[in-house]
Amino acid sequence: MADGINRFLGDTPGRTLVKLVVVSLIVGFVMAVFGLEPMDLINGVRYFIIDLWHTGFDALGRVGQYFLIGATVVIPAFIILRLFASRN
């Protein structure tokens, strides 16, 4: 059981906890230097998702059209190449 936990964490739980504490302090310091707050990050992600919701699905529709146009060429070419490769 302990070996599975060590494998999952990449090290012993104590050493992993110490590493996480040190990295958290460094990241917290860097964020404070740049004037970033955790809520700024959360709001940024929230606004990104809202913008994606409003404009992204239109772009995804275009991606679907590009996929279908490309597939009309790629799929038959793939089948023909596989048929020729199976003869060798």
C-alpha cells in the first residue's frame, strides 16, 4: 500500500509535502510581486469560459466544416494507400 502511494506521489508523502510547501511559497511570492490575487486568476478563467461560450462555438462550427472538407480527401486517400500497401 505504501509503495503504491509513494509511486503515485513520486516520493514519500513527507518529502512531497515539503516540496509542495516550498513551491507554494515561491509561487505565492511571485504572484504577490506581480500583484496577482487568487480571485483574479479564478475570474480570468471564468471570463475565458464565458467568452469561449459566446464566440467559441462559432469557431468550432468552422473547424467542423474544415474537418469534413479535409476528410473527403484524406479518408479515400488513406483507404487507397492501405489497399496498395496490403498487396506487398
